[in-house]
Amino acid sequence: MTEQLKLKLNDSKATRWGALVIVAFTMMAAYYVNDVVAPLKTMLETDLAWSSTDFGFFTGGYSFLNVFFLMLIWGGLILDRFGIRFTGKLATILMVGGTALEYYAMTGLAGADATLFGINEIFGYKTGVFVAFAGYSIFGVGAEVAGITVSKIIAKWFKGKELATAMGVQVALARIGSQAGYAVAIPLARAFGISTPVLLGLVLLLGGMIAFFVFAVMDTAAIAAGTEDEEEKFSFKDVKNILVNPGFWLIALLCVLFYSCVFPFQKFASELMIIKYGINENVAGTFAGLPALGALILTPVFGGFIDKRGKSASIMLLGSAMLICVHFIYAIPDINYWLVAIVLMIILGIAFSLVPSAMWPAVAKIFPVSQLGTAYALIFFIQNIGLWGIPTLIGWVLDAYCISGKKPDGTNMYDYTVPMCIFTGIACLSLIVALLLKKTDKKYGYKLEEPNIQK
């Protein structure tokens, strides 16, 4: 009777999908905070005296500690060593603390003349900019560690079941947070002040932290009831096994190249919409968030297809090709009709759904569960190099080479042709890597083209 009860609970869709919804809410709050400042670029210039270089520096802060202090890698090692419950709690606390610091920077240190302990500049940046950068960096550590933790949770709870669909649903719910951030940022900032969207994010993250603590209780209860196995412990020799696997390097390279063409682009997309395509600033953020909306709808659909039919490597190849078309057309100066911009954002949303729905379940096929946390962490670490470097590069390029005039309020007008050419070149590299991954899958038998659901 006991064994029958264990089997019934283990096969319960309600149990595993309920757990998924809880941890997905935490990630939804994280994605809101990650994207909510992006539409405010122009307002930051006028209200807080930020330049494009300041904005690029702040945006790159998300990945700074993960890249230069290896925090994401340490997070992966902690995850595989101490488990999903401890690591997830730590990650949510870091996200809350970092966002609180970011909010303080935009309120207590607002303006070009703001000082902290009598200091007006830190490493050449205005004090408010640097403190916001520091807060965003701490948040970035928590958000990325939370991301790999949730990925391992899904791989653990959905192994042999609806793995890609579950990951697709988690991504979709996270995209709700992104779309909400893009949609409400400017209206909230204009109505209640530029720091209000960040304050709302802080409240949401507090709820997300509570939600993860609830999941930790569920996971402990599942192990006690025998419906989930205790996690296999990680060994440091597993790092070598991960690094010598060619599938790891190709997935990691595709990840950094693909996401470097999406997330950094979205940080500047609102201004691109306003300047080049003449879209009203009150809705520019909504249009810039269309890829997140597309991912919300389509990622679970593509995930369900992959679970039943497979074709992960082919889908990653298709998504990379679509990315090239989008950025190449954005780079053409004479194509400036607003409807074209919106259609391209929709296509980007489709590509943004295709690749993640195939990529993240593919990692779970290539590596055993005991190595997943570290494998995801190493991949996310390489991804963060792009998420730090590309927005920093684009912000610098805009100020150095792309100023085309001044607005009536004195802020700069920018020509985005060169930045979009940079994004196009990176997208071409992602296509080459996707082709190599498909070839390597055949050689090493990763079974990326096979369905996830086990008969």
C-alpha cells in the first residue's frame, strides 16, 4: 500500500505542476526587475542626468560580479553541493537586497550632484550610477543563481515527463514579468516618480522570496514522503567531465551569442523605437517588450512539440537564422516605418521562443542530474560575459560614434545603424554555432533530435 501511494504521488501532475508555478512566480518577479529600467533610458538622462555610457555601465552591472568574481560558478557549485532549497533561499535574499540598493540609488542618490559620504564620483562614475550598478550586480547574482536553481528543480521534478513543456511554461511566466516591466515602467515613472517601477519590483521580489520558501517546504515533504529522491551529491571531478564535453561548449557559445542579441538589444530597443521609428515614448516600452510577450505564448507550445517530437537542434538552428533577419533589417537606415519595427519585434519574439524551448532541456539530456547545477552555472557564466560586455559596448559606441543631434530638452539623438550591425554580426556567429551543434549531436549521440517524453 505504501509503495502504491508513493507511485501515485510521484506521478501526480498536480503536485509537480503546482511546484513549478510556485518557483516560476519567483522568476517572474526577477524578470520584471531585470527589465523594468530599460524603457526608462531617456527619463534617466533627463531626471537623473545619466548618459548612454552611464546606462550601458549600469546595464552591464547585472553580469559584473557573475563574470569577474565568478559568483555564478560558485553558485552552481553551491547548488550541486548543498541542494536546491538552500541555494534558492540564498538567491532570493540576494535579489531582494540588490533591488533595495538599486532603489536607494534612484531616490537617495538621484541627480548629478548627489554624494555618498561626501563622495561625488566612484571610479569615474556618478555616485548614484555606481550604487545603482552595485545593487543591480547583487541582484544579478541572485537572479542568475535562482535561474540555474529553478532549471535544476524542473529537471528533477519532470525527468522523463513533460520536461520541455515545463521549462517552456516557466520561461513563459518569466516573460510575463518582462512584458509587465516594459509595459508599466514609463506610465508608473511619469505618474509617481522614476523610482516607482523599481519599488514595485522590490515588493514583487519579497513575494517571490516567500514563494520559494513555500516550495522548500514542499520539496522537503516530497522527499520525506518518498515521492522525490534526495539529490545525488556533486563531486569536483564532475567539473572536468563537463568542460571536456563538446556539447557543453557549443551550448554555452550558442547561449552567449543568442542572448547577447536579445537582452542587450531590448535594453536599447525603446529608444530605437522612439528615435528611428517615431513611436510614442508611452508605448515604446510595450513594443520593445513584444519578444517577451511572444515567448509567453509560444515557448510552452514549442516545448510541447519538443517533448513529443524532438528536433531540438533543428529548432535552435531556425531561431538563430530568424535572429539574423531581424537585426539586419533593423540596421538598414532607410527602413524606418513603425509597422516594420513592430513586425520585427514579433519575429524576434518567435525566435526568442524557439531557442530557449530547445536549449535548456538539451542541457538536461547532455548531463546527469548531479552535474546539472554546475553545467547550467558554467553556461550562464559564459552567457553573462555577453550580458555584461555587449550593453557596455553598445552604450560606449552610441556616445562615441552615433550622436546625430540634440532633442529639444538637450539630450542626445542617436543613429542606431552601427549598433544594429554589431547585433547582426553576433547573430551570424550564433547560426554557425547552431550548425556545429547539430553536427556534433549526430557524432556524439546526445539525442537532441529525439522526444523528451519517455514511452
